[in-house]
Amino acid sequence: AQRLLALAQSRLPSDLRPRTDNEDVVQSVYRSFFRRTTRGDLSIERSGDLWRLLARMTINKSIKSVERNRSQKRDTRREVADQQSLRAATADPGPEETAAALEQLKTTGRAGGMRKAPKRGR
């Protein structure tokens, strides 16, 4: 089991580990292996065949997990970019931005160069 865990971990990028980890992959491999064995879909003749089969299943399930979590809706790289954009949009202005805004208020008497709306007669 430790060799399969190490194999799965080597195939999963670190940014996906919060969503899926090597234990999830290996547990899925064992579940599939026992299900297929019970149905008679697998025939193991030598002990080396068992290791090769479990290793191949682990690699395939790791690849599928990466593909599933990299799909457009789930892509963790997109979430990081969205979080960075949100932080930038909601961050307090820096000293330069604050000074520029204050200077603009002093010189124009209003923020952002906006004009006052004309008064409407009643």
C-alpha cells in the first residue's frame, strides 16, 4: 500500500492535494480492483502481475483525478487567479494612490473629475 501511495503522490500536483490526495486515489484503486475481481473481470497469474496492474490502475486514476480537477469549472489554478484579482480589487489604496486622490480633490474640488449634476427646476 505504501508504494501505491507514493506512486499516486508523485502523480498529483501539489495544488490539487487539498481537493484529492494520494489516499483517495489508492482507495479508489482498491475499490475498483475488488469490484472487478468479484465480477471475474481480472485474472492474476503471477505476483508481479498484481503489482503491475495495481500500479497501472493508480497511474490511470491519478491522471483522471488531475483531468477532473483541471476541468474549467474546477480548475484550482483559476481559483487562485480569481482570489488574487479579488484581493487586488478590494485592497486599500496605497500611499501613492491616496496622495493622488487628495491632490485631485484639492485642485478640482471634486473626485475623479466628475461634474456636478445640474439642479433641476421644480
